[in-house]
Amino acid sequence: MELILDIDESTPLFTQLIEQVKRAVQSGALRPGDPLPSIRQLANDLDVNKKTVAKAYRLLERDSVLQTKGYRGTFVHPDAEANCQVDLSASIEKTLRETVAKLRAEGATDSEIRIAFGEVMSHRSDRSLP
């Protein structure tokens, strides 16, 4: 599997990495159980910051495309191919768009929505949020 990141592209590097890993899984270039390079090794190979690779790996693990097995390394998840279809970011954006539209329909201003969103994100409004 060859990964190539384009620093001139507007898509963030970690997103490019995520997309390429998912494509490799879907094409069969990466199979369940296959090992991936360590974060440090891949960052060196791609000449990017380790945090970029770590973020991509973390998001791919969240979506069950990859799994980390402690010090043994990072591997393709057994259900990776099916989980490549999951796009949590798109789902979040869709939910936010629907919520904002509903709030606007109820008369809330964009400023009020932004302030409330900031409050919720900083947990000031509701300490029971995760």
C-alpha cells in the first residue's frame, strides 16, 4: 500500500490519509488483520508531523476501520470493509444542519445559536454532557 499526501490540496492531510486507508481497505490492498506502520514510521515515511498520523489513526480506530493492540501495533479491523462506509463527520454535519434549520425556524438568530453552541461545547450549560 502506497500512501501519497498532497500538501497543496485543500483537504487536510489527516483527511487525505483517512480516505486513502479506507480506499485501500475497500480495494483489498489492506485486508483484515494486516499491520500498519507505527505512527512514527508512517509520519517519517510521509514527511509529516506525528500528530497528523496519530489523528488519522485515532479517527480510523473510532470508526472501527483500524484497531490498536497495545504495543503490538495497529491493524486493519476485522469489520473494516463494512465500516469504511461510516462517515461520522457527514452524519454530524447533517444533524447540525437540521438542528440549525429548526432553531432558525423557531426564530433563533445565528448569533444566539453560536453562543448556545459554544456554551454546550464548553459544558457550561449542562455539566451532565460527556
